[in-house]
Amino acid sequence: MSSRAKVLLKVVLTLALLVFLLLRMDLAEFGKVLVSANLFLVLIAGLFYFGTVFLSVGRWKAILGNFDIHTPLVPLTKITLIGYFFNLFLPSAIGGDFVRAYYLAKRESRGMSTTVTTILLDRTAGLSALLLIGLISVSIYPISVQGFSLVGLFLLVAAGFALGITAIFHSGAHRYFNALLRRLHLDKFEEKLELVYQGLTQLRRNRFAILLVILLSLGVQLLVVIAMWFAALSIGISVSFNLFLIFIPIVNLATAIPLTINGVGVRESVYYLLFSQVGVPVESAVTLSLLNLLVMMMAALPGGIVYSLYKKEQKFSLEAEPEN
């Protein structure tokens, strides 16, 4: 399928899901819920979400050290904020990750293969924490949706995730890919892969770094859950916090799948599907999904300012270089 056809399919699916929700909503009631939002609580939600930036920077830095990349916190924070900003406009969060990898590689004069690997590890740690929080929470507070146990859902996703991680990072898989690259006479790619694998090996041996990455990842995901809990309180949704520990990881897992444009339509539909099970009206559930998007924007928009300043810094540094 061509890239144009894929984009068209995503647009059609996005519109279909939005129409599906609109047909189930009372638009007048939806407007009332939307304007009733407590802006102070929405601001608090945005601040909690913005806090994920700094924990994410700490997690990334802990990973980078194992690849002999020692970027100071300030430029690493700038690059992370730029990545958050681009996530708003690029087709998926992967686009923002690529931007982060590009600017880090450019700053540190390192190959993209290494910086992309650190981003992959960063994302893997985040997903691991997401699944862990959801699995523990749903085990303590079992709940079903449309007769399907969410415990089973989390176990299924966790099993698939574990298999994928094993396939990517196992030493046997590394040897297989190295042998394949040699047979194909792709020696340069093999050298890059070897550098990546050495960094992974170093990370596995660094127990403190692994523990720090896990703790920071849990902190990031908990801040997201708390942010959405405050967003829910802002429009009068007062269900148990335990449910947010289950529902928000599912929302984030669902929107990570690139089915629609930036998860629009999927996010709203999953909020409706989950929160309707505990008596939340469709109008409130969809409003909460929009508040989710809003707090993400509140955390990401400062990255636009950072990006404009960062571009100027790069321009001036290039102009200051002496001619050969």
C-alpha cells in the first residue's frame, strides 16, 4: 500500500470514529460539559503532565550514559521539549522520537543508529512501566468491559511485548543479524549494529541504571494518570482513582497504534468504551479525551519556543565557525 493510500485510510477511519461518537452524543449536553470545566484543575493537570518532561530527560540520560553519550541536562531537556512539540504535528509519536534522535546525533556527532537505539530503549522502558501499572492495578481491582476481562487483555499484551523484546535484544538474535549482514556484505551496517549491541550489553550490566530507568518510567506514567484524574475532576467525573490506573494505560496503548491521525478518534472512542462501563455519560467521556489532548498540548507547546531558539543557536554556532 502506498504512503498516500495509508494516509487516506487513516483520515477515513478518523472521520468514521468521530461520526460514530457524534451520533451517540447530545451536542447541547456536550457543550455544557465542555464549558463547565474547572480551568484551575485543568491547569494543575497540565502541570503534572509537563512534569513528565523532566522525568523523561532523567530516564534518557541514564540510558545514554551506557552508550558513552554524556549530554548535559540543559541541552537534553531542550531536545526532549522539541520532541514533545513535534509530536503534536507529526503523524505519530514516532516522528517526535526521530526528531530527538536527529538533534542528539547532530549535537554529539554520533551516528543515528546509536541515538535511535537509545530512543527505542527509552520507549521500551515507558511501555514496560505502562503495562506494569495497568497489570498490577487490574489484578487488585478486576474489571471487565463488554464481558471481556481486562486482566486477560493486559496479560495478552504483556506476553506479546515480552516476546518482541526477546526477539530484538537477545544475544542469539544479535548473532543471527550479524551473520546475515556479513553474508550480504553489509560490513558498515554490521559495525553500527555492533556498537549498538555493546551499548545494550553495558546497560544490562549496569543494575543501577536499569533500576533508575524503571523508577523514572513508573514516575512518568503515574504523572500522566494523575494529570488525567485532575482533568476528570475538572468536569465532575469522580470515579475511583484505581480505575484511572487501569484505563489510562489502555488509552495510551491504543493511541500508540498508528490507526488514525495522531490517535484522534481512537482516543475518544476508547475513553467512551471504558468510562461508559462505570456510568460516565458519553459527553463527559469524550470531553475527558479532549482534555487529554489539551494537557498534552500544554506540555508540548513550550517546545515550540525552545525549537525556535534552538534553531537560532545552531545558526549562530555555524556562522561562528572559521573558514577552512
